[in-house]
Amino acid sequence: MNWLYGTLLFVAVQRCAELLYARANTRRALASGAIEIAAHQYPWIVALHAAWLAAMLLFIPRSAEPHFCWLGAYAALQLARIWSIASLGPYWTTRIITFPGRPLVARGPYRYLRHPNYVIVACEIAVVPLAFGAWQIAALFSVLDAIALTARIRAENPALEARRLP
């Protein structure tokens, strides 16, 4: 297996594992009184990520040599992703789920940023295609991701604002 296919396989397996973890967390959260916000946005986020992977699979030549600095940046992003997910623990989902009346998590990267996982994902959307010289894919999907995350954050922030400690 070459670097491109190995990287894309890793990303796809990782995303699928995250979806399973997120689904379990979402079910538990909803069963314990949480509410979902802007559920209609979720299929668009999933489609965007699937299209991003498909674009790389279809348009990056199999023979593309990796730029190891970019792959190293991707590896560093995975450490940040693990930190972000672990900091939220059972509250981490891929949907916008909120627990009215409960304080927000304020540990890990959430001490410094409101949406660290979104920053990580935005960086990944650019870094993975750049690792194989596909700046066009990086640019296109970075713009699409920015549009999707802007809508998502606009829906999420009001729901979270009520949970911020004074």
C-alpha cells in the first residue's frame, strides 16, 4: 500500500471510529436529558467529509509522493484531536448536543478555545491534501468547511452561551 492510500485509509477508519463513539455518546446524552440543536446541518457535515475523502481518492495521483512535514503536522493534529475528545469524554459528539443547566467543560483545550475540535478539523481539511501536493483540494474544501462551520457555530454558540458560568 502506498502513502496516499495508507493515509486515506487511516483517516477513513479514524472518522468511522469517531462516528461510532459519537453515536454512543449522543444516545446516552439524549437519554439523560440533552437536546440536539440544528440536526438538519449534520448530514451536510457528513457529506462534506465524505466528499473531501473522495476528492483526494479520485484526484490525487496514486504516485503522489508525500511531503513529510505536512504528514508530521497531521500527526500533531491527531494528538490535539485525542486531547480534545478526551477532555469532553462522554460529552463529545459529532452533533450539536447540549445539556441545559449543566456547566460547560472547561478543561484541556477548552480552557483556551471555545471550539478546539473545529480548529483541528479545519486544519486537517487543508493539511491532508497538502501532504500530497493537492493545494486545489485543500483550498476548495477549506472554503466549504469554513462555510459549514460558520453555520454550525452560529447554531451552537447560543445554546452553549446559557451554560457559561458567570
